[in-house]
Amino acid sequence: MSLFAIGDLHLPGGDDKPMDIFGSHWDGHFMRISEDWRQRVGESDTVLIPGDISWAMQLRDALPDLQSIAELPGRKIIIKGNHDYWWNTLTQVKSALPQSMQALQHSAADIGCAVVCGTRGWTIPTADTPLSSEDQRIFNREVLRLDMALQAAVKILDGRPLVVMMHYPPLYDMERDTEFTRVLKRYPVTDVVYGHLHGAGIRVGFTGEHDGIRYHLTSCDSLGFRLAEIPLETAGEKT
């Protein structure tokens, strides 16, 4: 079993919303992702999709996009991104998902080769960019939800790798000590996958190891529209 990740698919949601308005490199992006996916992912593998899945505003309009993903090989684990307006309650989403897909919302899943948990996250406040009172409230809530997800994960961990999914980056290249990373390092997390960053923003995302945890920026354009393979090693095996 192998584990892959790719986020920010930004499928059209029933509208003709061409992504190449964000640059010619987005032209036919899901076709290229699908080709790579079919070549590398087997039915026993799992693909993590950390949010911004569809531009749809309503769940019914997101269903064709979800079905297009479901038709690709492997098991798919999804979390909500900031543009997933179609994602209402978790119960509604779960009832509508195709069979090969599973949704997490500050919760955890046993995928056999690892345990995965996740929450959306939020914009990180910095000295230069403090948050509004409302954004700070959401940020504080997401820190608590990350802790909830990790608590759920460790109950079923049993020595396997622990992989965390977030949509927003939990740290930046120049801002690595955050409320999110302080929570993460209290648990035996091996890897964190996140997305959200595009274009010039990709440069501020951190990819690499920090405090013994590997971080992976997996927005699809940051990956050249190819899936990232996530190594399956326990915390004790990491070098």
C-alpha cells in the first residue's frame, strides 16, 4: 500500500470555470492529474486531498466533480478547503460521497498502512499581519480542532505512521513556530500535508522536516500537477 497526496483540484462545480485564467500552466490540469494518478496509484493505495476540491456552491453541483475523482484508482480521503462552499454538514457530505471516498472534519481514519487525521486550519497571525477579532476566533477554534483530530488519531494509532491533513499551511518557511506546530509536536506525527498556496505564494510554504515532522506542500500547481508520494515510516524510523 502506498500513500499519495494532491490538493486544490479546483474542479468546475457545474460551471464553465477555466483555471487557465490563473496561468496557462493550469490548462487541462485535471486531465494531467488524472493521467499521472492512473499511472501511479493502485486500488489498494490511498490519496489524500487536502481541500479546495470543487468551485460548486451547493453539494448537488459538486457531485459530478466528486464522481470524477471517485472514478480514479484507490481510496480517497478529503477535508474541507476555504473554497469548498458546497461542504455543509459532515453528515450531508458523507451521505453523498461515492464509495471510494471518505471525508474528515477534525476527525481520524484508519487506512491500514497509517492513521490519518485532519482539520481545515486557518490563516496564521504574524507580527506583520495580525488577524481581525473574527479571524482570531476561527483560528483559535481550528487549533482546538487540530488537537481533537490528533486525540482521535492516537486512540487507533498502534505504532503506525500518523499523517495529518490541513488545508491552510500550519507554518511558513519564515514562520515555523506557530500554534499549529506546537500542537503537532505534542503527538507522534510523522507527516503533515497541506495546500492552499498558489503562484507566488508557493515560495512561502515550507516543505521539509521541522521538529521531527515532515511537511509537504501539496497544492496541485506546486507539484506540477503530479501526485506527491508520502513516505510511510513511523516516527522512530525517520532519519
